[in-house]
Amino acid sequence: MAENTTEIAVGAGVLALAVGFLIYAGQATGFAGGASDTYYLTASFRSAEGVSVGSDVRLAGVKVGTVTDLELNKQSYRAEAKLTLEGDVVLPDDTAALITSEGLLGGSFVELVPGGSMFEFEDGQVIADTQGAVSLINLMLKFVTGNGSAE
């Protein structure tokens, strides 16, 4: 009888640990259940290198959203990112979106730089001022060759 009690206790502990992990993973990735107050913006980048679905969207270094979709626009040949932002983060409509790296070996994220406009973004609008990722290889080539070409 003692073995059954031990097996039940261990099973319940494993189950509780699994549920806790799922809740944590949902919160960390932004897929937590329940209705949340969010809105969406779209940004078009020349190069979205290093950014993928799930990447952070930050304002002043603080995470305020997530990249929820990233696809190629076949007419303009630009990467279009759909950004999901917290509803209480109100941005001027001249805000810039930049793809920034956390460091030499760090990951990339979308940084929002607010402008000074009196008008605010509404759900579904497009961020006009964007700057794509800067390639570390291209920067090193420019430094070594003086012009950025590999010849």
C-alpha cells in the first residue's frame, strides 16, 4: 500500500511540474490564455536577418510586444513583420522600427523609437520609418577592404 501512495505522490508531482512548465512557456512566448489588451502594427524591412516569429519588440530596452508573423512581400521583396504590442503602450504615428542586435553574439530584436507626433498609431497601421538588420560580415568587409566589396 505504501508503494501505491508513493507512486501517486510522484505522479502528482510530475503532473504539477508539467502544468507549471506549460503555463510558464505560454507566458514567456505571449500565448497565455485569456483576453489580453493588445494591438497590431506592421513594419516592412529591407532585411529582417536575425528576427523570427517570437522575437521581442522593445521600447527603451523594455519588452512591449512580440513579432507574431514574418513573411516576404512578393511585390516589394521586403520582409513584412506583424508586431503585437501591449494595449497600454501608446506610440506616436511617426515611430521608427529598427532591427537591433543585443551584441556581437546576441540575438536580434525589433526596437521601437518613438517620434514626436501628436497623433497615435491605431490597430493595423503600418510603421513607415524602418531600418533593417545590419550584416556583421558586410561591416567587416567594409573595414578590411575600405569599400565593402569582396573584390
